[in-house]
Amino acid sequence: MESSQENNISRDNLDELLIPHMSESNYNYDSPIPTSRLERLLRERELRRFIRSFHSNEELRESNGELDTFGNGNEFYLSGGDKGARDDDFFEQIATLKSMNDVSERPDDRVPKQHLLVVANRLPVSAVRRGEDSWALEISVGGLVSALLGINEFEARWIGWAGVNVPDEVGQRSLTKALAEKRCIPVFLDEETVHQYYNGYCNNILWPLFHYLGLPQEDRLATTRSFQSQFAAYKKANQMFADVVNEHYKEGDVVWCHDYHLMFLPQCLKDYNNKMKVGWFLHTPFPSSEIHRTLPSRSELLKSVLAADLVGFHTYDYARHFVSACTRILGLEGTPDGVEDQGKLTRVAAFPIGIDSDRFIQALELPQVKDHIKELRDRFDGRMVMLGVDRLDMIKGIPQKILAFEKFLEENPIWRDKVVLVQIAVPTRTDVPEYQKLSCQVHEIVGRINGRFGSLTTVPIHHLDQSLDFHALCALYAITDVALVTSLRDGMNLVSYEFVACQASKKGVLILSEFAGAAQSLGAGAILVNPWNVTEVAASIGYALTMPADEREKRHRHNFMHVTTHTSQEWAETFVSELNDTIVEAQLRTRQIPPLLPKREAIECFLQSNNRLLILGFNGTLTEPVDTQGRRIDQFKEMDLKLHPDLKEPLKKLCDDPKTTTIVLSGSDRRVLDENFGEYKMWLAAEHGMFLRLTSEGWMTTMPENLNMDWVDSVKHVFEYFTDRTPRSHFELRETSLVWNYKLADVEFGKLQAKDMLQHLLTGPISNASVDVVQGGRSVEVRAVGVTKATAIDRILGEIVHHNDVKAPIDYVLCIGHFLPKDEDIYTFFEPELPSGPTPTPRAKMVKSVNRTASTNLSSGISGLASFCHKPPLSYQTSEKRASNNANGNWWSRMRNRMTMHEGSSVLDLKGDNYFSCAVGRKNSSARYLLGSSADVVSLFKELADCQP
Ligand SMILES: O=P(O)(O)OC[C@H]1O[C@H](O[C@H]2O[C@H](CO)[C@@H](O)[C@H](O)[C@H]2O)[C@H](O)[C@@H](O)[C@@H]1O
Ligand SMILES: O=c1ccn([C@@H]2O[C@H](COP(=O)(O)OP(=O)(O)O)[C@@H](O)[C@H]2O)c(=O)[nH]1
């Protein structure tokens, strides 16, 4: 049995599963691999830490010759070459650790690096053309570049746009060559695509929306109009990135897609090669689902991102918003691990980025940086320095920052000649009109304030519209007394990290917007502010400038510890390790999922059998699928169950076949089944089999006579209460059960209400009633105790067998349904006992054959079948005539015994291979097989019907 491996999966039957894992880490797991993700990740982490500590010791001994240097101190860390042979003691120590970790070393191991394809809109370098085939490469500015440059534990190549239009072949060839030296691979985007995709869809639509800024006011309508063409360009550009990835991808590579520019990329990549390991990380905030749902392309974007194996965000809030968008907009299931769609899990988690702190700390020791520091100290002698470093972007709140500074000067005249604000405003996205406007606005405010508070020799604000090189930036960070980060929204904000890293001696104060992702990690040490509240920011400036040394020290220590331990290296390794693990996890999950129905086989067996039984669910099995796209479900359609129109013809043919008995076994009431199936020659079992009818005759009830239904009014009262308070929920009052359905209600609210309801039903005044409370995906059902589809079929089959006066034994059963877990007992009802043996076999092959005669020692539910051959015939005159088989709860066993004693005849001769139980649209099922949706049921029935003579 599969369940024998509950906690650990043994290596023997998991070879296939482990191979990809082993080849990634190059360790051979001899002992059981934990099925718990957390346990696996902890082991990996421990191993990584050890390897890293070894490398850093080693680096102390080695020269740092392997790093490419970009000039100006901007080391370009995407160097890839293996370090070659390492000290033997390294491997000894690895072996020790591995033995601790239940892992053993392969003798030929030399810990090769994970091959990584980093795909981002922008390459870490921007190209400037110097001649027909000559290029200068300049480092790009921005947090994403800074963070990824710090990663050196991977054999990484970077795929992206070089930030320049290169229409000619000579240029493309020479640039490709120049970039190859830096392990970069260009994607050539033409001007129009850049305009529509990058300036348009990315920076004029997604960027403001993801930062809660709304579409730019003035051209809102124009933007709305151009939306479609920009979106088309966005998709086209993403496909161009995908083409380049596909061209360079090698088996085993990890493909790490970055940011909002490439939300379509995961889908494009998986379409090309489903085995590719794809991660996607968003560097910006992911907004509340209420914002995301205003995007016309909301669903497409989400679905495509979900094609990735791992989706990462800077903070838990962003991850939560994303999951919530997937549940509310796509109607998918959000779990603590991620988003689930038909059993496939896309893992969603927070991976806060960091910086390469050592690089900043060490830079402060360089002579050129020391020179800068001295220069700056002299320049600002006698004044305290406040610093802002931002791209000139609306999200950075530069105007708000300057206004707050103005207010501070206004209210504190004493400080006017004692403090200076240095604002570095790096020009960015200069082709986008909104950014051009911002630039003018900032210049105007700065001019006004400098005019107002400046003197002949000094100005209060030093504003620079340019970027600084790495060394100048480090020096500036080091001499700063107060850093001012006032982002209105910011994915993380690395400037705040860099400032902290450079403040080991000065221990300056960080004023940080609560709307930056960094507020979650540096919040304890920084002064958090709401950047929209200029008064609050002004007051914080005053507080920061006068903060006592011991408080500054404590705050700094806290932040410094965080920045130096949560590095970009750590961030990337954690992400990649978790991405690798999602593959292991997915394979573990896949093993639990039944295979798809082998249609050919099911049809062949059907054709070769003489007396077939088709047991069919209704809702979700034979109904037309409701369009859940964008959660715009038509409530009326959803409530009014209708047989799939394409099923009508094949179903009729099958029902007319004398060798086939068809039963619809549903939770729905009699009226619904009458309306949908009244015209077919079949058996209808309503309310989980409590009512039964051959369509040519009247209804009878199989309900036990003494069934206690006193609870109905109380439950109805509870259901009414919750329906009143849960918009778009409804309940159905059947004769033997009540169902409260919140499928169309707000998902999260519906779940909370259901939880409340369940608690009341299970522990409140009704808890003693003889009822079963059954929880569905989006429903709560209360029914008489013991009512399930298996108990029903046990009774129903007796009636059917008897009525048909079955001469030949039933030799084929096809049972298809979208049943609640509680009702899945119907699948096992026909399932003969499973063979016991040491090796679990795949589900489909587990059952070989069952040939049950009355003289067999019957232990499964089907035993009841035989007993019915000897019951007196039933006559169905009135609509609710009572079926005779349920008068006494023990009737079954008595009849079974009698059968065993007197008869040797057989009503069931079901070979294991002729039994097909099949769950529709549920992957977590005890059925042998799966079908995706009722559309698959249609196609199966069409084929079965076509085979009919
Ligand atoms: O490439 P550009 O369009 O010029 O923009 C530069 C980058 O800006 C954004 O950076 C974000 O990533 C940082 C690191 O994760 C994060 O700290 C910051 O809060 C974000 O704004 C953008 O997401 C990148 O794609 C751009 O390259
Ligand atoms: O003159 C400058 C100003 C900024 N930066 C870098 O730009 C990045 C900005 O990243 P952040 O996360 O703060 O914001 P983003 O610009 O990515 O939105 C930081 O690493 C800075 O060191 C730079 O290299 N030169």
C-alpha cells in the first residue's frame, strides 16, 4: 500500500524522484529523503552554510583574481568558471556534514555550481555604441542589478535587453560578442516594441498600478485606449525573451525570471518545455487584489505567472496579495504553501532581497573611497548631512521628502545653516512623460526652497540629476548623519540597506517609509514614517538629528546585523534551493494523484462485456462547465443544474442499449433529476439514493422508515441565518438534506462564515442530532446520519438487479463522479480488496480481478448485490412507494447469509480490469482514474455511444 510510506519515502521506489535532486546538489541521498519540505530545506541550508563558510575561509587565502572588474569599483560578479580543485579538507568536512545529514558523497564530486539563467528586462550593463562594431558597456543602475551582481555562487548567465536599439546585423553580432565576455546574452527589442512594451505597458501601466499610484491622471483615457496594443507588445516582447532563453537553455539549468516586465515569460517557457525549472520573482510590491482586478489583462497575467514552479516576493504582504488575487480573480485555491489548481501547486513565498554587504564594508577601506570621504567631510564641514538616493521616480516620494525638509527648516530656523540635504536623483525612464513631469516638479520645488533658505555661500538642498559611481556612493553613505527614504511604495529599497552597511563607524539614523518593503526588515532600527504626512516626517528629521548616541548605536546595531546576515547571496541561494525543491515536492505530490482514465482501455473493455453498469454523478460530471474565468460566474446558470447539451445524444444511445444499465446517483432532489433525465431509459437515484426510480416508473424511497428528520428545522434556521449574512450564498432544502453553498460569495468571507457555521453545527445545540455535517469545497451539507453514496448504491443495486431480472452477471462497472470526499466510498464499494505485498504498485494496476459468487466469502459492499436476486419483485405504483430492502438495517447481512447458504449463482463477475472508477475534476481522490472535466465525460460518452451497434 502507498500509505506504508507515510513520513519517509525509501530510496528504492524513489529513484526517479531523487535523480533531479541529486544532480542539483550532487549528493547521493542514501538514507530516506524526508517528505517534509521544511526538513529538506533545513538540510540544504545547513549544507550551504557550511560550504559558504569554507569558501570564505578559502578566499582569505586566495587572491580574488577570478572576479571580473568593471572599473569604477563596480565588480561584475556573474563570473562563472569553476574554481577547480579545492583543498582536500574541504571534502573531508563536507563528508562529515553529509554523514550528519544522512547524505553521502559521490567520490567524483567537485561541487559544481548550479547553472542559472537570470532573465530580466535589463541587463546589468547598458551598451553605448562607439562605432559600427564597437561598444562601451556601462553598469546599469537599479536595485535589481545591484542585488544580482552580488550573487557569485552560481554559474550564471544573464539574458536581457541591453537598453539600446540595434537594428543592424553587424551591430547585433558585435554587441552579442562584447556582452558574451560578461556572460550576458542580449534580447534585441526594436524601438516600437520598447515604446509599447517597456515605456507603455510596463512603466505607464503596471508600474504605477503595482505601486498604488493609479494610471496617470491626464492621459488616463488615452492609456485605456492604447491598452490593447501595449498589451500585445508586452506579450510579444515576453515571447522574444522566451525565444532567447530557449535557445540557450541546457537541461538542468534553473531559469530565474525577474519582475513585472516578464509576467508572461513563465508560461511561454513552460509551453516550450514543461520540464524547465522556472522561478519568477517580483521586485515591486504586488498590490491588493482590488487594484489588480482593475487590469483588463488581470487573469492572463496571473495564470501565466502561475505556470512557474516558484513565485517569490520581497514580503509576506505581497505574497498574500498575490494568492488572494488568484483565489478571487481566478477562483483557485489558496493554501499556506501557494496556489493550487487541479492538484498542481505553484509555490508562493516571501524571499526578502539583501545586498552584498561585504562589498560595501570593504569598499570603505579603499584609498579612493577614503579620499572621497575626506573631500565630502571638508565640503560639508560644520553641517549635518542628510541624504536621499533614489531613481527619479514617482514611487520614491522625492517631492514629499523635499517638502518635509522645507517644513523642518521652516519650523526650526536654528538648523537652517547647520544641515544640508544631498539628494541624488538618478534619471530613469526618461521617455515616459510622467517621469519628465516629475523631473520638472522636483526642480521647481528645490529651486524654491534653495531660494528661500539659501545664502550666498550655501544652499540647503544639493540636488543632483545624475548617478554616482560605486566609490562616490559609498563615501556619501559613510559621511551621512541621517538617510531619508520616503518612498510612497517600494518593493524593498536597497539604498536603505547600503546606507546601513556603510555606517559602521558613524552609526547614523535611517528615516524609512513604512511603505517600503525594507520597513519590515529594518523597521526596528529605523524611524518609520508615513511619507504622505509631511508634518510627521519633518518631526522625525528633528528627532533623528538630535538623537542621543546610545540610541543611535542600538538602532544601528540592529539594522547592521540584519543587513550583514540577509545578503543578496543568501537571498539567491534560498530562492534557487527552494525552486529546486518544488520539483521534488511536485513529484511527491504527483505520486498521490490517480492517472488519467485510459479511455481506449475503458472502451475496449466496455465493448467486450455483456452486462455493464454505468454509475454517474450529476453535478460537475454531466453538467455544462460554468465559466469561472475572472470569477464572473453566472449565478443563475450555476444554481440551475442542466445536463451538458452535448451529452444528450450519446447518453440516449447508451441508455437504450439493452446490455447497459445506467444510473444517475446524485445529491440533487427528484425534481432536478426528473427535469434533466426524465426522457432517458435509466435509473435515477435522488438525494444520495434516498429516492429511486426507473424513469418508466414512479419514485420509491429507499429511506429507512425510522429515519429521524427532526433536526431539519433547526438546521434550516441556521442556514437561513448564514445565507442572510453572506451575500451571494444560497441554500437548498432537500427532503433528506440541506446544502448551504457559498461558491459565488467572496471566497475568504465565505470560508470564514463556513467555519463559523461548522463550529455551530458541530458544537452548538444541534450537535446531538443524528446528522452528518459534510464539508465541501465551497459548501456545507447536513444530511441524515450514515447517508453516503456507497450505502445508497448497496440498496439501489439490489433493486436494479432484481428489477432487471439479471441473468448474466455484471461484468463491467464504470463509475464516474465529482463526488465529495465523504461520498467517494462509492469507488471503494466495487474495489475488491487490494493485494497485500511489499511493493506498492501504481493505482491503476493494483487490482487484478474479482469474481464474486454468492458462495464466495463476500466482504466488500458488492455482496449485497447477490442477495437481491432473491427478493420478491417490487411494484412501483405510488410516487413514494417504499423499497422493501431497507425495512431493517440488518437486512443485508441476513440476505447475504441466506444467499451463501442456498445459492451458488453469481450476479457480479467483475474482473479488476473491467472496473473503472473515475473522479471528474478532482485530483485528490480515491478513484482509480481521473477525468479533467465534464467535457472529457462528453468525449468519452460520444466514443462509447459511437461503438454501439
Ligand atoms: O530598469 P529600470 O526601468 O531603469 O528600473 C530600475 C529597476 O527598478 C526597480 O527596482 C526594484 O527592485 C529593487 C530590488 O529588488 C527593489 O529594492 C526596489 O524597491 C524595486 O523598485 C525594478 O523593479 C527593476 O526591474 C528595475 O530594473
Ligand atoms: O547614483 C546611484 C544611485 C543609486 N545606485 C544604486 O541603485 C540601486 C537602487 O536600488 P533600490 O532598491 O533602492 O531602488 P530601485 O532603483 O531599484 O527602485 C542601489 O543599489 C544603488 O546603489 C547607483 O548605483 N548609483
